[in-house]
Amino acid sequence: MRFLKIPASYWMVVGSIMGVAIISSYFVSNKKVDFNTEVKPLLNKKCITCHGGVKRQSGFSLLFRNDALAINKSGKVAIIPGDADNSEMIKRLYLKDPEERMPYKHPPLSNDEIALLKKWINQGAAWGNHWAYTPVQETPLPNIEQGPFGLFGKPAWIKNNVDAFIYEKLKEEKLTPSAMADKATLLRRVSLDLIGMPAPHAIAQQFLESTSSNAYEKLVDTLLTLPTYGEKWTSMWLDMARYADTKGFEKDDGRNIWRYRDWLIDAFNTDKPYNIFLTEQLAGDLLPNPTDAQYIATAFHRNTLTNDEGGSDNEEFRTAAVIDRVNTTWVSLMGTSFACVQCHSHPYDPFRHEEYYKFLAFFNNSRDEDTWAEYPVLKEFHNTDSTRFTALQKWLHSNAPNQEKEITQFIKTGQPAINSLVADEIKNGALADTKWLQFRNNGSARIKNIDLTGFTQLYYRYISWKSGGQFQIHVDSAKGAIVKNIAIGDSKGAWKIANITIPQTKGKHHFYITYHNNKINNPDESGVQFDWFHFTNPFPGKELAGYQTALQNFDSLLYAQQYTATPIMMENPFNLARTTNVFERGNWLVKGQEVIADVPASLGGLPPGAPRNRLGMAMWLTDKKNPLTSRTIVNRIWEQLFGQGIAETLEDLGTQGIAPTHEALLNYLAYQLMHQHQWSLKKTIKELVMSATYQQDSKFNKEAVLKDPFNKFYARGPRIRLSAEQIRDQALWVSGLLSEKMYGPSVMPYQPEGVWKSPYNGATWNLSKEGNQYRRALYTYVKRSAPYPSMISFDGTSREVCTVRRIRTNTPLQALNLLNDSVYIEAAQQLARRIKNMVPENVSKQIGKGYELAFNQSISPEKQKVFEKLYRTAFAKYSQDSLQIQQITGDKKAGPSGAALVLVATALLNTDEFLTKN
Amino acid sequence: MSKDNKKIIKEATIATTEQITRKYFFKECFSGMGAMALGSMLQGCDWLGNKDSFNNFTNTNPLMARAPHFIGKAKSVIYLHMAGAPSQLELFDFKPDLLKLDGQDCPQSLLEGKKFAFIRGVPKMLGPQAVFKQRGQSGAWISDNLPHLATVADEISFLKAVQTDQFNHGPAQLLMHTGSPRLGRPSIGSWVTYGLGSENSNLPGFMVLTSGGNNPDAGKSVWGSGFLPSVYQGVQCRNEGDPVLFLKDPAGIDRDLRKASIDAINEANQLTYNEFQDPEIVARMAQYEMAFKMQISVPDVMNINDEPAYIHEMYGTEPGKASFANNVLLARKLVEKGVRFVQLFDWGWDSHGTDGTTAVDIGLVNKCRNIDKPITALLLDLKQRGLLDETLVVWGGEFGRTPMQENRDGKTMPFKGRDHHTEAFTTWMAGGGIKQGSSFGETDEIGYSAISGKVTAHDMQATILNQLGFDHEKLTYTSQGRQFRLTDVHGRVINEIIA
């Protein structure tokens, strides 16, 4: 801790100078008006609804300085810097005529407000940047030395720099910080926060028994190394990534994207620096020679919805997914609500309408097109397919290095293929179920604007139901020159991949595909259906040794069965590139001016040398100059630990968000993350949990209840209801049921019958077995149209769109869930069994043990009495009813004592202190 | 609190509340509420924006009954959604000219620049596949598919020129119920519950019943709370198992034991409260009490066995069977008990003609038979109980159906069906301050386009909110830094059908 080593004398000097400065500025009457804290809130409240980004009455807008200083429709200038009296804006505030006086049809501004605006204009009408849009600077620590000249040093309560900021505010508010929480409480708190569940027994014991002064720090360090740490922080990220195991709309079919979830767990566990963590998720595919893991990271933005409903417009839903990626990137990674800029300039913050589409252009060139198969997907081969792939790659590397990348990419991702659903001008055919191009006899269709220069080989995936068919590729029109005539046999309804040599064409053309089959007599009968077309070159190295084996490997990998496929982001190659236009008023069908990819001007340009694609955008986003990225993540981490952000609106750090309670602290933490911790989240988390602020007792005292009921100033530790995930994991862990298995496809724990009922979908909820039903909550299968009930009860979301923060509620349905859900009944049964095994006799001791298992501390005599009373009531009742005993214990051999203990365990799992981080 | 006191407070509240939008409330009161659960907030900072009332922590219920912007005519809503989109041309929108065109090629002018879900190339026109008559004093056209409903035509206001811009079920249903075709927005029932709370503290404020074997295409999002706190989402009543998830005590815990365990939980919580003084604990204790009460009140209201025989006859209900009729009767019972918004979805109205069950002259007729008697009974029953005036009943689908016969993928279909149609369809409203026996909006002579009195989903939503006492432009919630409302930036109250 650098700060602590600085001699006190230094701080005395600084402190006194600062003190003088503050006092003098306070008394100088002509002090500079601050735009951000004084003027902007007033403008936002009184003016900007009509003179902002949405409406610009009389052409006057107060959003940007150059707009505000311009000549309006009336020919007058609203703001003349240095001359308030002649500024039309000020004149209009004084008028008597209600049609003329501003704010229009609203109460006039007060004299003080007008005086403030005049003073501001007279001082030059300087525009300030909102705090969150200014670069993160090194933040001086507040002077909290006590006594005259700081002679008594820092208060003993202070443990690290975080506390200095907190203490300063507490002093201002005349609040007293709380003492440290007791060890057991602290253990439970920090474990739930760091690993999302109680600490493993041995680690807990070691901490509780240790008398060392750094026992807590050791505990923190240990927790940060546990694999469960990655699982806990992944849970947080999944809400932002809108991660789910289904596609979303209508049938809501399954989607295989759990490899992304596993990537996150590993990324958190290895403490991947946050800038790289983001870069890989936003643009892993554009990094040089991307690894499988880097491709999988890009699934972050493949968690968008896909619409498989027959008759849906694929381009509409592709566009919707792109828009979602823009909005999610801003709201989750940069704490900025960008969604409103889709339809008009931002009403309050400095983002222009067209800037939305410039940013959208970064995302608009990805390969995905709302296909049923969710192309592009990355195949990770297993077993023999993996061996084949390695052999193929090796051969290519030595024999055809120039084509290695292209061929392995095609095998692994199937790209860059042209999806048949882009076809238009379809005659005697259709996009079957709006997914695949299907032809009847004499069918034809167009594929627009394709450049096939240099390609001589065509691969295509198809199903055919008839032998004797032929398809032709024509240039420029359905009757245009035939590039190739291709015979197509009966595939007997199975998908096949075929390839054929084609002559070269040059330049961009519309290609027409026609299909003829004289064996089809019924004009309504379809002969063939295509999935994709891939234009490339012949497999290389015909003359080289090993060619045959390599080709065999290639061919059989086209039909590989043993792989995990994950939807990923990939960029269009040059011949499929899209242009991007502004959508007028946000309507995707009304295209305005064409734009090229860029970031909003108010947040600085792309860094030098950054390419104009997603990678360049990621470089800008993770640049230390980006004012939002670091602030957003430290604010989020603070929220995870303290229950609320320093700026409460995690989703909006802009001028309409709730102002941070400790702006300097937020800046300090953001700077630390980038410069001191080198983007290490673990180090940031450690710094926070090592603070005295975090380690405080969470009891409310009278003073705090009155002055700070919501703990905005942190005169006590955080006391927050656990998240849906923590509640499940904790209950399973305490009972001893929790499976420690990590990774893999999502699982289906117990769920009542009849929750899933999607139309046209026979999918069923099959209870997982072999311990998989006891996995941590983050592995639970998420079906968007019918999410897991207890996740939703406890404020989880259905993951349709990015959720930046969950709003905690407290409802009777939560009580019913925990009282009656089989998951929790089973946990209670198991907890009762566990207790009985540990303490065979003596009810008092058994109850004490149960409490100890849950909280790592002894039960108070009063609580002991409460549970003993419940035990006695239950025991008496069960003694008369052996059927009830069997039902509640699920055990034919159990007696009334076992049954009563289950009831006690249920109660224990339902107490407020169990559901709350204390 | 006595009923009179409640009334006085309510009236006093209304005058002030009219000045204040929900945005104000959330902005002024929710700032910095931070760690506190919303549950505690809504009472802590009342609807008047009075920030000094944080000390009252004992009554902590986000579903507490609240006054709307002005006094609405309706207290509750029963929304009957026919998922799949029923054909207006076989039910309410009588087009004799279409009959004359039956079997002819559809003119190019109706196809150019249009997009259909399944029609390709040139389809044939399909005349009405039902017999129409004018009914009641109002002379409303209702087909013989709905003979019972025909007898109560004079209670109903028809909207004959409803339009949408979504021609797929999922997005269109979302638009109808959340104001947006994309997932992620709160449903109308959630908005209403957020605005009004619940009158019955033992029942959720927004309940959902489904029939027809499937959930609607858009999934549970059509009754989801979107970005509103999850407490406002619709609670689905189930046809099998527990009427509400996790309602039933597990085997081996009877009522006495449940009582004893909740007592123990709350006594332990009281001790925790004594130690921590966290008001949230008191809130949790109240929720456990309420859960206990709900375990009685929900099965009670969901039980239709005790209804008199004439009611069963009227509705065509059969206790124990999962049916639309049962759901309609339950809807009546729920609004009677003070539930604000009851949403029914009946699946299976997608009359494409791909098989008999989706043919407009076979499957549709059967679907009509299932709803005709119960819906008629609902209107009559509400009326005889004096509840129709304060209960708004809404009926409709997510879009309409084409005057052309569907020719999926350009092929002739074996049965008579119609494709999805966005440009004109019929919905209706009754009760809750809606005009009796009226009709608004007209379509052209073949029922293809709306020619006058066009309304949209947003207009219907604005009207529903209006009947409940809300200005749809002022019922807002800030999410992701932007103020949202149910009607997005659209919506007009359809004054033409308001009494």
C-alpha cells in the first residue's frame, strides 16, 4: 500500500493547502460555474425535452456546444458566450407572454436558476464533459488525517485506500463506521461473494482457528484460487451475455453454446486481464490465427435470438440480432444506454443518431444470417475426427501452407459458405419454412452480387428426393450463360455435401440457379433443397506424397460426427461484405445514408492503427483512454459485493443515470484496475474485500437507519439477499448434495411437470442423473420461453436480452418456492441425514450442528429454543403418523425423530439469515 | 383500515397523483435506494413522492393497491387471446363480395410489394366459409360459428380494422401484449399490476391461464415482466399439478406442521431482526405469512366444483378437465376476488389448412364451439353479478387471415385455409366502460385492407389502460437509461368505442 508509506508530514502540507484552496474558492463570489454539476442538470430538467436530441424546437438544441451557439430558425442566437443579456435564451426566460416565455407552458425558472444560467453564459458558456465521459485520471486520495495538522494520523478504522474515500464521506455525513464483523460472519460473507457458496470445510476451519493477523487475507487469497470462483463470476456475466440454451422465439429449440459458459469460467479463473477478456469476446475471430478458445469467446454475441418460425424474415431477425449486439455492448460493457440512439440522437448524452449506425457497422458484417443451424459454428472435433483433423492440418502445414488456413477454417467452421436462404426471385420453388432454398421442376432463384473471381471448385450441401435432376448456374440472368451444369442424384432425404469443378468467372455478378428434373410430373413436388454453397479451389497437392490420405481426411471431416459445435462470430469475406445505412427513425426497412464503421466522436476516435472492424472497436473499447469501460466494470464489481453500484444505475453512467455516491472512489478504482492491477479483476476484487468498509458489521444502528437507510455511505457492512444462484448452491452445499463437477452441457435438475409447453416442439425436461441434478445453478438449462422456475422467483431473468442488474424483490412466491420445491425438500432431507450421522443422539446438539453447518458458528440460545419447539411439535405429530414420516423423509426406516429433523432443516434453510449475506 | 377510510385516502391520492407521473416517482424516490429490495421501497416511498415515510417498514408489499392517474371505469381486465390468430372472415367481418370471387386468381394489385408468411406466387381467393347474420339491436354481423355469442352482440364493441406490422405469431403476440415485437418488454398485465397493485393480498394481481395444449408461440414472455421487477410478472395457473407452482405442501407436511414451521421461521427471523434491525427481514416475515394464506386462497378460488349446476351449464365447464371453458369460469372467479388482470391464452387458431384441424371450415368451427358458450356465459355472468361495468373483457388474436386461400410454397393445399394477414382483422371489447352494441372501423369489400377506423395493438393497449384510469403516455418505467411505456411512442385511446 503505497499510500501508507508516504510520510504524514507530506499529507499535512497537502491537506492544509487543499483546505485553504477550498475555503478561498468558497468565498469568492464569482467562482466558476460548473457545467456538469450545476448547469447540465438544470438543462436536462427544464429545457432538453424540447431542445435536445429528440426534439429541436426552433432548431435549438442544448446537447452539443456548437449546436447551442448556432443561429436558430428565428435567426437569433440563443447563447452568446460572455453576453448573457443579449442571449436569446436568457431573454426568453423573462418574457410575460406565455407563448413566448420559456420553458414553454411550464412554470418559469426561479431567479436563482436564471442567475446561474446568466453567470454561466457570462463566464463563457463553457461546456463540460460529463464525469463518465472524461478520461480516467489518477485520483488523489482524500486527506483524512485527524487532529490539528493531521497529527493523530489516520483513523484506526482505515485498512486501505478504499476506506479513505468512504471515511471522508462518512465524516461529511456525520456518520460513524461500524466495527469489523465477527470472523464467522465475515467468512460466510466473503465466501458467498468470491465463490458464490460457503467455503470448503478445511479452508473455513483454517481461517476460524487461525490467530494470525493476516488470516483474513490468506482466506481471501485462497478463495480467489478456487475453481468455484470462476463459476460465481461467470454467473454474473451470463446475465449480461444473455446466455441461454435455447434460441428464443416460438419453438425455442435448443442451442449448443455452453462452451462459451465454460470459456468464461476459465477466463475468470485464470484472471484473464479484463481488456483481453473483452477483446476476445468482441473480436476473438479477428485476432491473428485465432485459437478455438478465442473463437468460442466470440459466442458472447451469438447469444442473440434466432427466429425459426416458418415465414419469418431472416434479414429482419439478423438485423435485430445486430442491433442487440450494439445495445448490449454499450449497456453492459460501457454503462451507456445506447438503444435510444437507434431512433434519434440521444436525448441527454452526446451521441448523434448516425453514430449509432456507424457503430452498428462494426457488427453488421458478421456471417450469421438467422439460419436454422446458426451458422457459423465452430466444430471442436473429438476422438477419431480429432485425430484426422490434426493429421490433415499437419499435412497442409508442410505441403500446402498457403491454403492451410482456408481449408482448416472451412472444415472447422464451414465458412465462408453462401447460405441458400439469401436467394431471391425464386420461381417454381420456395424458401422451405423460410430456411432452405427448395426447387420444384424448372425452378430458379437468384443469388445477388457475388464475386467468384478465382474460384474453380464448388461445394454444396443439399437434400434431394428424386434422381435424374440437374441444376445449372447461370451468370446475370436465369437465361444467361451457363457456368456449369450439374447432375444431382437422389440423396434419399439425407443431407449430403457434394463438390464439382467450375470454370472461372470474373467480377461481381448476380448468379442464377435453375433446376430441372423431367422425372417430376407433379408441379407441386419438390426435387431438391440446398443449405449452402461454398466456392473455393480444388484440394491442393495432388502430386505430393500423402495427398490421398489428406484428401480422405478432408472428405470424411466434412461428414464428421464427433464434435461439439458452438455458434461463433466470423467476419464476411470481401465478396460477401455488407454496407450499413442509417435506419430512418430506427426502422430497418427505411434505409438512409450509408455510413462507415466508427465510434462516437465525443468519446475520441479509434486508436491509431486500429482497423475499422470489430477488432479495432475492441481496441478502442479496451484502450486506457476509453472513459467508460474501466468505470463500468469496477462499478459492477462493487455492486456484486455491496449490493448497489457506486453509481447505482450500472446501466447508465450518463447524465440521466443516478450520480455516483463516491465519484472519486469510482475513478480511483478504475485507474487502479488499468494502471496498478493491469486489468486484473482478482486484484480489484481483493482490494475491495480487504477494505475495512467491506469487513464492517452489517447490523443497522439507530443513527444509520435514520440517516442512511439504504447504506449509501457504508457506515455498515453489506446485508443483501442472496441471488437465485447463491440460494440454490448454498442449500445444496450445506446439505452435502452439491456436485463439484464443472463444465459441460447444461443440466436439468428437478423441475415440476408441465413447465415446458412450447408449440411445435417435442422437447422435454429430462431429469439429469448421476449427480448432474445437483450441479451448481449456473449449469441449469436455460430455456428462454420457459425459464427454470426458482431462477425467476428470485429475480433471475429469462435471458432474452442483456440484463445489467437484477432488481431484488421479496415475494410470497419465493417463500412457496423454498418451502415446497422438491429441490429444497431433498436438500432438507439430506441435511437432516447429515446431521444425524454427525450427531446420532441429542436433539439440542443436532440442531446446533445444523446451524453450524449453515453458518459456521454456534446457534444462539434463543434460536435454539425456537427450533427445539418446532422439533417437539413435529415429533409429537409424526409419532402418530408413520406414513407422514415416510413421506417427509423419503426413508422407510426413519422414525419420528428423523422426520422432525427434516422439518427443522426445512425451516433452517428458509430463515432470513440463511437467504441473506449478513 | 375501514372501507370508508380507504375510500377517502384513495380520493385524496387521486387528485395529487394526476400531477405525478410514474417517472417522477421512480426518479425522486428510487434514487439511491440501492441495496434495499423493491418490496420495501414501494411502501417506503409512497406514490406521492413523499420521501419522509421511510420509517414505516412494517407494511412492505409492492403489490399494495394503488390509485391510477384518474378514476377508471374498469377495475379489472379479462383478456381472451386466441393464439394462432382466428379468421375474421369466418367470424365477424362478413364479405359477400368475397364469395363471388371464390376460386379466382388473386389480382396482382393485392400481391405486389406484399409479403406473406406462406403464400407464394398467385393464390386463389377464398370466399367466407361460414353463414353470417346480423344480430341484436346493433345489427352486428356474427357468423353461425358463434351462435351463443350472437345473442349478446349488443354488449360488444367490435374493432373491425385492427392492423399490425408483424406477420409471425411470436413477434405479433409480443406486440399485442408487450407493445414490442421483440422479447424483453413487460406485458400489459405487468404494467397494470405495476400501476395498480393488487386488491387482494392473498392472490397475485396478474394471473394467466392457458388452454389448447400449448403455451402461446411467444412463450411466457407474453406475461413476463420484462425489465419491470419480477414481482409484476403474470402468475400462471396450471391445469395440472399445483394450480400455482410450489403451492402445495410436500407430502408429509400437513397444515399444522406447515403452520408450526412458518411460525418457527418467523420467530427465528424476529430474533435476527432484533439483532440486525434490517427492515427487509420484516418484509420477509410478511411474505411467509402471505404464502401461508395463499396456500388456502388460491386452491379455493381455483376450485370450480362448488359452482352451482346452472353455472356449469352456462359455461359448459367440466370440473377436473383442462379446458378453455374452465379457464373462463376461473377468470370470472379471479376478478371477483380482486385480481386485476386475468389473461387467457387458447392455442390452436392457426387456420392454414394444412390439415383438417387447421381448415377454416373444419378445425376453426371446432375451436369456435369450444369458446362460444363460455365467452357468452362470461359476459352474462359478469352482468348478473353487476361486475361487467367494472370488468373489461377483450377478445382477439395477434393478426388476421388473408382473403386468399393459402398456397404454401406455391402449392395447392388439401384443405381450405388462410395465411397470416396483417392489414385488417377484428377484435372486440365489452364491459368496463366500453360502448354496448357498437362497431368501429371498416375493411374493403373483400376484407383485405382497412379503409376507415384503423387501430393498432398500441391503440388497444392505450384504450385498456385508459379504462383502468391510466394515461398510457404517463405510465412509464426507466430501464437502461430510457423511459419506456407499454405503447412505445405510439398509441391513441379509441374514444369511438368508449361509452
